[in-house]
Amino acid sequence: MTSEKKMSRRQWGQSVLAVGGSLGLSSVGLPMRALTMAAPGAAALGMMMAEDAYAAQSDEYVPNLVIGTGYGGAVTALRLAQQGQRVTMLEMGRLWNTPGKDGKIFCKPFSPDDRSMWFKDHVTAVFSTVAGFIPISGLLKTPVSAGILDVVSSPNMDVYLGRGVGGGSLVNLAMLITPYRETLQRILPASIDINELYNTYYPRALVGLKGNKIRPAYFQSSAYHRYARVACTQAAKAGIPWRSLDSGYDMAYMEQEEAGTVPKSALGGEGGFGNNYGKSSLDKNYLAEAVGTGLVRIQPLTEATSITRGDDGRYYVSTKQIDVTGTVLATRTISCDRLFLGAGSMGTTQLLVKCRATGTLPNLNEHVGTRWSSNGEIFMVRNVFTPTGAKTSVLPCTGIDALDHRNQQVYSMNISIPLGIDLYSTAHITMTQTPELGRFTYDANARQSVLQWSSTAKTEPVTSAHAVYDRINKVNGATYNKSWFGGKTEGDNATYHPLGGCPLGLATSDIGEVKGYPGMYVMDSSMFPDSLVANPALSTTAFAERNIERIIAQMA
Ligand code: FAE
């Protein structure tokens, strides 16, 4: 028996992803006649022609094309492949399989290099200042390159995103949160069966993402979770319950980290620029299994730039392939029978809004580009005047369920500030309702779709978060620490959890089929019509599981 045969399909897929560059995982597997190898200027011109002409001609045909390799895209690819369907996936970021000079895939958190930021010359952070006025952005310079963490900025809002094969799962904090029933009832079309989501698809997603919880005895004794214990105790004193949360980080591995028997990752400050160990990101679960079927091909560093539909009913997707420095290597068009959009709330919405504005998908309705939400995200740091530990786990494991001033459900997670010194502080990301939603417009000069998020949209989320933490502060004699947010008591102009833009039931059917475009489906976090009041990765996975099951049934 060969060693390959002894491996499970997922293990086989993982090793293929680790090796990469072969077996159809990169452009190596593409027909060379299609590649426009040219000087950057000529390539750029080629790209413009491809975008502007959008003639229904393709360099390659595939039956199923998925744009983006985050949660929505990964579920889609795996379930299609399990039905014997061939799938090609486009991913604008890197395949993270090549160690840097330090021998690690992902860079160290405090030594950012060309692996850190997506084409930025400095690190940007939600915690914008140190000591109230020193901007963090200026402190850490980075080479401009195809790094793992992107920040898409528009007036009043910075959206943080993961770039690479695995999407947000590469950079996120791996919290897998099931939203409140009240939230789903309020925001979803009535035709969606919420009981079925809770009974079938959330549990399926949790298994697929390898959800697990911290062991209570370990949590209570760990030196790295003291900050969370303080935060939970203070909430409880104010009558607000706390709970330990499902996580995609292997908590047994974390215990070994603390015991010193394995290399440190979450306990070694790793998180936002990727975890070298411990985390079950999509390249270790859904994507590994998908590639393990032998039917899924992933093209990294390849961005979908435009979509049109031919007279033959196929979709024609213009693509741009770059190297890690951003040099355009090729532009090509791929046609497909079924097109699955998994480029995330920002990526999918920006692409569709552009296609409607430039006339390549003229039938897209007026709901495309609407109902965008920051998930009502508010960042806070509190002075708690008690030790919270010099050692902290970057990957969190606890949160609270509270009611705000209007008796609306609010959820908040306890996070760490991993500086290696005791800050006598706790930090929190609070998720709330967003009565005022955002929308996208198209800037023809910049050839870009732009998020319009009003300066007043944060007002209700800020009030909700304060309603909860004012109470906790009062009971515990704690105060807000303003030094991290330029003198303000909260960070209110950033989100890790963009949602919406292509709302279910409005821009699409209730299984994500885009209205006016049969065979084109929205599979990612752009489908949610409002704030989830919960971290979105698990919901995106669960809804993709639900929708692809129905799409496959319709294909039969
Ligand atoms: P996503 O995972 O963003 O994947 C989209 C992919 O498409 C990306 O890889 C893009 O590079 C790629 N792409 C975009 N446009 C194109 C294009 N035109 N052509 C080709 N490829 C394209 O989408 N969520 C949680 O639930 N729990 C957490 O603890 C958590 N922590 C977070 C911490 C940070 C710092 C960040 C940034 C996010 C965090 N999130 C967390 C959010 C979570 O990762 C996010 O909601 C999901 O990743 C969204 O999944 P999608 O499938 O929608």
C-alpha cells in the first residue's frame, strides 16, 4: 500500500495544498497559449481591453467556477466536487504554502514583512493610537506586496479582510458563533426555515470547521486567559452572563503550547497575520477535502475583474493574474455554466456593482449594493485596575450576552492586547444592531465600487455598546481607556465582520441565485441583509451549506 493510499482525502488535500504549484493548484496547470506574458504596461492595456470589450469569448471553459476561497467558496467547491462536479476556484491572494526567510509560512506579529499587508507600505490597526495620540499606522512599515491582511477604507469605515487561499479564515480569531434566534427571525426572509438552520446547517458547519471549546479547568488555571477571566467576572458582577465560545483553534494544541511541548502560535502572539500552528483554517478543512477529491483546482493570485453573460447562457469572467509584487502576468477570460460568488461581502458586492454600472450585467436589480452592515462592531478597552496578565492568548474563547438600553440583544467577545506586559486592561469587540445600513456606488473615474457608510451609522451601535459597558464599569469601578482610539472611548470606524451588499430575498432568491441571472449564485457573507450580532464565519458556512444543498438538488 502506498503512503498516499493510507492518507484520508483531507490529509491528501492538505499535503497537496502544502506543496502547491502542481497538480492544477496554480497557473502552472493552465494552457500557456492563453497567458498574456507581456511588459506590465501592455498587460495593463490587455486587461482594459478584456474588461471593456467583454466579448463573449473565452480562453478556457469550466463547468463550475467559484470566485474566492473563503467560507462560502470553500463549502461550495467541496459539496459540488462530492457530487462529481469539476470545480475551478479563483483567488486573488496567495496560496500560503511557502516559508519565508524565518522558515515559517506566516510572519511574526511584531516583525511584519512582505507577508503581512496586502499592498500597503505600513501596518494598519483598529487600535489606532498608543498613549492617546501616537498613530500606530506610522510605527510599522512594510514592503508593498501580496500580504495576508487587507484594509479596504472608505469614508467613516475601514474593513479588515483576509487575502489568500482560505480567505478570512487565515487571519481571523476563529470564533464560531451561532447567532441569536431573535436576530435571524428579524433579518431573514420568511421563507427561510430557521429551525432547519439551527438543527441541520449550523451543526454541520461546526463539524466542518472543527469547532471545539476550551476545557473549563484549563481556562480557569491558564496564565494566558487571565484577561478573559477578569472580563467575565466583571460582567457577571453586573448581572450579565458569560459563556465560553466555539472556536476553530485547536484548544488541545493550545494547552500543549502552554505546557511548552509544541511551538507557540495563539500563545505566541500570532493571529492577524496568520497562525503557523493550531488553527483549522479552511485550507486545513473544507478546501483540503475539496482538493482531496481530485476535482477541484485553485488558481491563486488571480482576481476576477468583470463578469458578463453570453448569448449561449454561459458566464464569462475576465481575470487578472499577478505575482506577489503586483506585476500583471496575464489576463484571460474563463467561461462557465454555473458561477458561484464567494469573494466576500466587499469583494462580491464591489464586483457586481461594477458589472451593473459598466453594463456587463445590466439585469442586476437595484438591491445589489444595498443593506451593507458593519455588524454594529464597536471596539473598547477598559481599565480594570486589577492584573490581567502579561501573557495573553491572541485567540479568544469567551463572550457575553447582554441587553442594551432598548432591551436589544448585544453580544460582546473578550479579546487580548498581546504586548507581553500587564496592561491592567480588558478589550472587547461588541456586536450590535445597525438600524442605518450602508450601500455601494460606482466611481467611474477610479473604476471602483465604493462603500457609502454614513457618519451617523455608528451612533446606535456606540450607544448599545456603552449601555452594556457603562453598567459593567459602574459596578466594578472600571473606566474606559481612551489611549487606543485617539482619545475616544471606543473604536467605531472599523469592522472585522463586513456583511451584506447582496441581500438574500432581494438581490437574490432565498438560496442565493442572483435575480435576473440564472446559474449565478451569491454564496458568501454578502448575502446577509443586516447585522448578525455575532461573528459571521459560522453563519456564512451554514448558509452556504444550506444553499448549495438546494442548488445541487436543482441541478439533478
Ligand atoms: P472571505 O473569507 O472574506 O473570502 C473571500 C475571498 O475572496 C478572499 O480570500 C479574497 O481574497 C477573495 N476575493 C475577493 N475578491 C476577489 C476577486 N475579485 N477575485 C478573486 N478572489 C477574490 O469571505 N469571523 C468570525 O466568525 N470569527 C472570528 O473570530 C473572526 N475574526 C476576524 C478577525 C479578523 C482580523 C478579520 C479580518 C476577520 C474576522 N472574522 C471573524 C470575519 C470572517 O473571517 C469573515 O466574516 C469571513 O471570512 C467571511 O467569509 P466569506 O466567505 O464571505
